[in-house]
Amino acid sequence: METVEPVGSVETEVEAVDTDEQQAARPMLRHIFKRTAASYTAPDPQVAAPASPVPATAAPSLSVPEQIQSFVFDFVGVAVTAISGPPRVPAGSNVTVRSSSLEITEGRNVPADWYYPEGEEPPERIILLQHGFLGVSAMYSYTAANLAERTNSVVVVPTYSSNRFVRDGFWLGDDQVYRATAELFLGDREALTASAQAAGYAARYGADVPLPETFVLVGHSLGAGVVAGAAGYYADAIKSTGAENHLVGVILLDGAPPENVLPDALDKLDGLGTYVPVLELGAPKEVRRVDAALIEHRPDMFNGVVLADGQHLDAMQGGTPLIQFLSYLFYGFSTAPNKAASQTLITGWVDDMFAGRIDASTGACEGDDCSGIYGEPGQTLDLPTPAGPTSAVVIGGSALAPITTAFQPMLATAPVAPRPPSDFALIRLL
């Protein structure tokens, strides 16, 4: 059955990656900012009091343009959540989805959706799937359900704030989130277990069944920064404590991590003394920093593929047609073969990661037992799917040599007011 994938909608991405997508974003962003600026009256900072005490280390007060942007981000986030509705699984799926809250750090709770596959035995694998900027977990419900069903894994999809102007800085693109995500999988994993139990884990598998220990991290767009950063901090903790490593792989879905996050994470992972695959499923773009980082750290290895005629939202699939249509309206409609191929590629790689079938010297699985699809750097892979044929080019080789031409991306505040260029923020609308 072909899935219907909504996600991506009005998601904007803070990242210097894709000039074409930034250009496509400008008209909508100008429209939003102009309408909001015209109707929004910024609160007087001398009068308005914070709802809760602000720690001494809190960020400086926001300027009026920043307050406007903060309002826009929050407004769009609420709208996306409302339009997305609750998470849904594809018709005929053997996966159950339940929602709860997740204490990501002490005293801070975020929404989380949990996907449980059927079966005689409880799953021994767990996957964290991370959304992109202004996305929410429900927008990835079909992708999460497919991962749960095809790899027999518990899948958790948390929703983080996408407002980069939040006073304490705890948002999707912030280092605090990377650390907190890593800590979910360290120690006794109390917060992760409590969230799963609140979402019916014990009722599904039994009160005495612990969460699986072995895990894979999957992140889309700016969410790729979360999983890459979390992988790096997890590797730090494992190396410093001597604890057993349970991270068996990371997958980036057309990733757009902040500039140094992926290279730093690869350095840390390579220092573990055990190979942890990091693979990218990409769409064509002019500047491919993710590919460049992977090739630099792991040359002449399989580091993933770029789908022919791919779109940024190929792998983001959910059950709300309206938000999916709005997403595709601004960023191009994914082809049915590429939508199907993306699911096949992701689930195959994840299954091989969990099974330990990926060779540390080649980055690929070889043999009859492989679930995933692999190739040599620069090789074109033919990908037959139930929806028709498509193809992909393996990252690396002359076919995908990284382009390093410098360019000046659009600043997040460009439609409102200038901001210092040191500010980390280049917008991609999903």
C-alpha cells in the first residue's frame, strides 16, 4: 500500500544548505512577517513580566523584530500542530501508536509519540526519529510506523520547540537539545522509560519488560543536527565512563545540521573504537556539506545516496493530507517512486545496522542476508518500487563531488531587520 506523507509543511530550517529552497521560502516568509508585523504590538519590556522566573544566565531581552519573529514561530507551530492532528498509522499496519509526555530535562516535558509493533516477542530495538524545524511528531507518523513495522522496533518521535528566540535557548537547533537527547539513552534511561510506560508500553508488552537497549537515531533536516549532536555527546559519555555502547547507527534524512555538528560527531564516533554507521538519504542540491563531511571522515566508503529528482520531503510521510499538500506546494511534489524508495532505503539500512551486518571497512552490507541497498561511491543504483522505477547516486566519487562555492544565504531576519552575520541562522522552509 502506498503511504500518504504529509509532513514538512510550513517547516523552516535554520541551516546554510540549499540556495534553491531558501529562494522558494522568501515569498511565504515575507508574507508571514509583513502580516504579523502589521498586526502585532510588541509588549513593553518594562511592563510585561515573564510567566516564570528567568535564570541569571537567560538570553538578553529580545529586540522588537526578534519578538515579532518569536511570535510568528510560535503561531506557525500552533497552526501546524492543529492541522497535523494526532498521529496516524497507515491502513492495515500492525503498529499501535500512543502519545505521552517526555521529560527531556529535569522539569521540562515535551510531547512524544510511541509506535509499538505487534508480535509474539517484545522488540529488542528502539529508534528515535527527530523532526525538522517547525515540524511536529505527527507529521512523521507513516515514516515512524513503517520503521516500527519493517524493522520490528519501538519508535519514539519527540516534538521540540522550533522557536530559536525562546528565552532559555532550548530549541531544536540548540546544543542543549543535543545533550539532553543523548542523556535519554544513558544510565537507567528513567525519563525514556517513564514516557514509554505512560504511552502504554507495559500494557502492550508486559510490566516486567524493559525498553530495548540497542538504538538507532534518525533525523530529518535540522533534526539531523539533533541526532548527529546527540550521537557525539553519547559517544563522549561512553568513552569517558567505559559503559557499553548501544548506539548502532545514525541516519540523516536530507540532513541540514548546523555547520560543525556533523564533523564533530563523526570525530567522536570514530574515537569510540567501534564502527557506528552514519548514512545520508539526500535530495539534489548545490551545496552538500553533509556529503562533504561524510566523505572527509569516511572516504571510499558507502555513506548513503542522493535520490534522482529527489525532494527535501521524500522521506517525511504522515497521515494528514492537508499539511502534506501545503508542504509540497512550496517545495515541490515528491514522486511516488521516490516516496516508496525512501522508505525502502531507510528501513533496509536500519535493519542492517541493528543486525550488525554493515562492514566497518566499506560502510556497506554484503551478502544474501542484507536488507538494505548499497553501492560504490559515484555509482548509480536502479531502484524498482511498487510505484515505478527510480534511481539514486551513491554519495562520493566524481558524480557527487561537493561544491564549495561560497554564497550569502538569507538571514532569518532579512524581511524585518538586519542581524549580525555571526548569528547562526539560515532559513529553509519545509
